[in-house]
Amino acid sequence: MARAAVRGRLSWVLGEVVELIDETSRVRTIVLDVPDWPGHRAGQHVDVRLTAEDGYQAQRSYSIASAPEDERLSLTVEGIPDGEVSSYLVGELRVGDMLELRGPVGGYFVWDVQMGGPLLLIGGGSGVVPLMSMLRHHQASAAMLGARLLYSSRSWDDVIYRDELERVTSSTNGPEVVHTLTRSQPPGWTGYTRRVDSQMLAETAWPASSMPSAFICGPTPFVESVAAALVILGYPPASVKTERFGPTGG
Amino acid sequence: MDSDAMRVDGNAVSGILGEVFFQEMTAARIACGGCGKVEAVGAEHVYTQAPGIVMRCCHCDSVLLVVAHTEQTYRIGLGKARWLELAEER
Amino acid sequence: MTLEDEMGVELRRWSWESFQGLASDEIRADIHCVTKWSKLDTTWEGVSIDTLLDGLDHKATHAMAFSEGDYLTNLPLEDLLDGKAWVVFAYDGLPLEPEHGGPARLLVPHLYFWKSAKWVRGLRLMDHDEPGFWESYGYHIYGDPWREQRYAGD
């Protein structure tokens, strides 16, 4: 895949849905075939536009889940109650349908292997999506730098990309993944059971002295408290990049 | 001034900024005339629960930019942004 | 909460305590946001503008609501009277939260919701109309959702 040209005015293009993957009961990955896709960088997102029969249009942004190296473009969408676009994408969309997309967009919350590391990724709920693109890029490029994901979910059933994360952590040079399950845990769970806080970060984050690049994504209150805590741990503010999804999620 | 939980950041409005500025804007840098701090647009606070979007400095809350998209017109309020720096197209 | 005249001279003022002591109404209304959604059957509690203006001698035809953070929105005075507008301090039976405009906001359900200024501090009574914040950005100076008056010129 060509490196994305983030220049120039973007126009709407059509992608065909080739696969749908139910990640959790509310979250679905949409795999698209997009002719003339210019490529993208890990962390970027696309705008998706739906047009109803009466001409009414609704548009939302979704983070790209696939790595720049992947053949196809994947978006992972969380269905939000009363979310007119997300409920359609998670509930009604079918393989073979076409979707209008514009992108890729993003030049700040992006990571390429050339930017170095080690990489610290902290995600809350569906905030893990752009971080997954970064992790997949890290894997695909066989980068010789460390990567760690700290991922907060409500329960084990809410963990997106659960199986893939288990798989990559056991591969050589694979990333380290630390989960925290804040509402309920499966029997025998020995991991974290609370919201990400300074203590947890002190235990899991790369030390500031190793000059990590940090990316935090998820609900606004989550992102802001984690960013503040990393700075207190000594991370230079410029090394901590944030993407806020608003009150509840993307 | 808007509730903290509702705010997003420059990443969330990259679409409309791209329409206005004809290029990717989240990596553009903006200097606040209120406190002087320079940040990437993607890092600044943005409020979208309104007719238009309001971008406020993530340090001092000064209004940096307002974008209202009315019928076939974009009206951009330059607020307290001292300057906006865009990379040249290649 | 204050009422001012065009020169900024204070006509009336209420502290939070004295404001809470005014007669209040329970309001049930549909609200219409300019970004094309509507929320039906919302419930609020607040003091009507009629109560706030009661007995005040003035010649104003319009008002500018002003809020924390320099937000302004303009309305014809007649759209604020006769039980059409309130300063509300409770939503859905609970004290109004900051993200919904608390502690007090203007509520004018028959107009687009940007006219229902959050964190309202007062009303400036005027003898003419002038555009407020979003109105200066090209949004309709009146904002009637039934006539879909979103933008200037609609």
C-alpha cells in the first residue's frame, strides 16, 4: 500500500463491504475494498457518509483499524444507543453494500515506525481502534522497538480484537498487552480490575527516560486524566498525543 | 466553559477543517494569542455541540477558531489565534 | 441574573438565592437543534421571563441574552414573553448540570436551541435587533424551526 498522501482536497469515494466481523456484541469491524485507496498512516480515520432515500445525509468519523500494510481497509465501529449512523453500520450493513468514505484524515494522532519508540498505547473502550492500527503496523513492519498497549474495557466480553491481541503477545517481538477490566472479570482473573490511574501507569508505562511515544485514545475524561498522569510521571507533553472521542466513545 | 466530558479535539473536526483549508489540518500548528502556547490543531480542545465548531486553547481556554458552515458558506472566526502554520503542499 | 438596558445600566438583579425564591414553572417541551435533531418531551423547571420582567417599565423590543464566556444570542422580546421562555435551573427533575448549561440557562423551546443560551447571566433589553454570536456567523437572526430558519436568508 502506498504511503498516504495527506495533501490536497479529499473527495468522497466508494468502498465495497467485503467482510463483516463481530468483535463484541456491540462492536463490528467493516472490511472494505476501496479502489484507488491512496493508503493511510496508522492512527488516521475516515469520514463515512450515509444517504437515505429521501436525500437526508449523516456523516461520522471512524478510526481506521487496519495497518497501512494491509490489503484492505478496515474500520471498527461501536454501536451507540440512538446513534443513527453507528446503528446502521453495526446492525444493517451487509456484505456487498457500498459505503461512501472520505479520507484518510489525520496528521497529528499518527504513528509510523520511522517515528521510533518505544511505543505506549493507552486505550479506553473503542479508543483502542486507532491504536490497533498502530500495533498492526508495528507487527507488519517487524519494528525492532518495544510496544505496549494498556487497554481498559468493561469486561472480557467487551475486549475488541481479543483473540488477535492474545496471539500477538505470544509472538516473538510481539507487543505487551495489559488489560484492565473495570466492571466485571472472568473467573480466575488476576489482572487489573480498576480504571487506569497513576499507580497503574507507573507500573505499566515505559519509563520516561526511554523516550517513549505515547498515544491515548478513548472517552474525553479518560484521555485527559491519563495524559495528565503521564506528564506527572515525567513524559514530556509533546510526547503524549491524544484523541478524544467525546463523552462516551467513538 | 462547555462541560469537560463533551469536548473533543482537533482530530474530531479534521473533516470540516479539511474542507475549509483544502488540506489535512490536525498537524497544523496554532499559536494562542491568550497564553502564547503553540500546539498541533489535533491537540486543541474543540466543542461541537453547537451550530458550528469552537476551538479553544487547551491551556488557557481562549477561543482560537470558530467555523460555521451555513448554506454554501464557511464563516471562520479567527478568535484569539495569533497564527496558524500550515505545511506547504508538495 | 441581571436585566440591563442597552447602555449596560442594571435594571434588576437577582442573586442565586433570591432567584430561587421566585415563582417557578414546570415546563414540558420539544427542543429543536439546528443540526437537525429534536428531543421530544423534555422537562424543565424555571422562572418565566414574564416573571422577571413583571412590573418593569421599559420600551424594549428586543433582548440579547448574555452568558459566561462571551456568548450572546438575540431574540425579539415578544418571543420571550407570554409563557414562551424561561430561565431554567432544573432538567428532568434534577439540578441542571454544566454540560446542559447549568446552573441556569435560557429556554426558548419554540426557536432553535442555540437561542436557549447556556450559562445565562442576564438579558440586555434593547430597542433594536442585532445579531448575537452564531447569528454573526451566518445563522438565522430569528431561528424558527417550523420554517426551518437555520441560516441567514432561509
